[in-house]
Amino acid sequence: MSNSALSGIRVVDFSRVLAGPYCTMLLADFGAEVIKIESLDGDETRQWGPPWLDGESAYYLSVNRNKRSITLDLKHPKGQAVARRLSEKADVLVENFKVGGMAKFGLDYESLSKVNPGLIYCSITGYGQTGPCQSLAGYDFIIQAEGGLMSINGPVDGRPYKVGVAIVDITAGMYASHAILAALHHREKMGEGQFIDVALFDSQLGWLANVGQNYLVSEKDPQRYGNAHANIVPYEVFQTSDGYLALGVGNDRQYQNLCDAANRPDLWADERFQTNPGRVTHRRELIPLLQKIFLTRATSEWISSLSKLGIPIGPINDIPSALSHPQAAARQMVQEVKRADGHPVKMVGPVAKLSRTPAGICTPPPKLGEQTREILEQELNLSSIEIDNLQKENVIALPE
């Protein structure tokens, strides 16, 4: 994609599973050339199924488009040598080994920056390069728990719940990608690369946002509100006569319009409920009253009447409904790309829309080691004999 925002940027991706691959996929969507370096057994997520597509898991497919795959045994000196040569030519390196893991292969930032001073080296770990937990492995579920998220997620009177998506991994990948872009901008101005330290634990704390700030201001432990909001009322799920809906009243005018539409002017006249702070303070009195009202009509009726008044409201869709939503189609949020054998792969499309250098899905997620020979020939000028010898020595694994 020569007209892409990151055209000409070369990324060597030593990461696997989710946070690192998500980061590099975001870069690849904007045209960066990403070389995915995998062990001979491949990224673990290739086997995280079902469901499967042509023998590969949907999990793996979700974060590895627009990349090329090469297999390397990094424990073998010749595999390390190949990895170093690729890294010396790279603009960006992304890895998510435990702290010190890349140093065992001679692929740490200190070693590589001596021969490639412009290299932007991003390490994604569970707890970062410093601190008492630096040596621990990072797992999304554990950090959702340890980082406070599960304490505010779930029913008010029930057990804590994790988020249904590995949200810590995803947000760590996002933080990593925008840090890489910032580092690329700095290199453009100053001509120097740098080391980027991204921790899943830090990412979790970073996006606590208003909930974290609520505690820092009040020193009161934030509580679980189920589907409700800590600072806005009414802002939650309500049951209707035939299902459920999500209502988000963000200001007093919207609340007054809600009372009018419900034919309950008394709920606006009540001084306890006329301001958002009042509604937050008296949520236990107000919410049951609203719940009785919503039970009197169907979901579609409420959505039709309240949306016309500018009140944020919507149905609670399942995943098939969300991905087939007319807005999803209009925004090209489900796209299709064909594999080498002609089989199509449907994927969730890029989010950000750039007017001049749009992101795109150009190639499907690669098969394990699919471009190994191509990369060794084109990037390192290795001959067919040299490549075959690497295969015989089990440094690489060529696809059949």
C-alpha cells in the first residue's frame, strides 16, 4: 500500500498471542510492513480453537492480517543470526517475552541499538521492566483482577466478573501502537530511536479513567453498579414488556424529556430528581419507579419515541446483530479478504478512517511460515541452497 500512512515502515514482530499481535496489526493496517517471526511450532493462538477456518483458529485470524510469517528457532545460533539481520534493517521491533527473554538470544534493545540506533524497540510485558513484579508473566484475566477492573464489574450483589473480551491485552496493544507512532515522530525530528516499555498492569490502571479519579478525589472505594453508572443516573439497562434496552440520560434536559414521554411529569417536578447529582444521590428511589414505567411498553416503542427526543437509547444486540447492523455495513466494519487458495476470510475491519491514507485489509493472516523463503530471499539475499540448509538444520520450517 504505497499511499498508506505507514508505507515504508518495517516492523519485526516477535510477539505472540494478543497484545503484541494486535499492536502490529494496527500498524500493518496503515501500511507498515510487518514480518511476524514465529517459533517452528507457531504462535500459540493458532491452536486456540474451535472455531476453525482451514485448520487455523478464529482467535489467531482476528489479529494477524496484513503480515508475513517466517519461522525461526531462536534457540539456535543461526536462528538468532537471521533474527538479528532482520532487526538491523527494521524501523520497529515489537516483542512480548518475559523481562530479559530477548537478551538470551542477543536480541535485546541494548545490543540491537548499537547497530541500529534508529530502532524503535517496544517491549510488552505483564508488569513492565521495573518494580517488584517485573519477573512475573502477564495474563489478561489475572490483571483484570489485580488491576481493579473486576472489582467494579458485575452485579451489585454478585461475584466480580471479567470483561468478555481480553480487554487488558487489547488496550495494551493500543497503547503500544500509539507510543510507537510517537517514537517514529520523534525519530523523524531527532534521528534517534528509543525503547518503549508497555505493561499490561499499567494499561489496566491507565484506563480506569473517571473511576480511578473518583477514588483519588474521594478516597472512597468505587463500588460495583452492575449495568448502572457511578456518576450518571439514569444510565443503565431497563427491562421492557418484551425484552431489554440500554438508556443513557446524560443531562437534565434529557431527563425532563424522558418524564414527558413517559407521561410522568411528577418525576420531573420532584426536586430530588431535577439534577444529576440529586438523581445519583437518590438512585435507589428513582430507578425502581422508572423500571415499572419501562415494563409498560415494548423495546421498539421506547426506542422510537425516546430517540426522537434526543435521548440516548438502544437495543441490546447480540454479536450477530451488531456485526450485521446497517451502520456496521455503511462503515465497512466487516470486510472480506481471500487467501491464496481463493477461500474468503471475513474480518472485523479497521476502525479509524483517514481521508488521504486509509487503513485497509490487503492480505489475510498468513499460514505458519508462509513467507519464510520469500523473506529470506528478498530481505537477506539468501540463496535457495542456504535456505534449504537452514531447513535441514531445523533453524526454519518451510510450509509444505
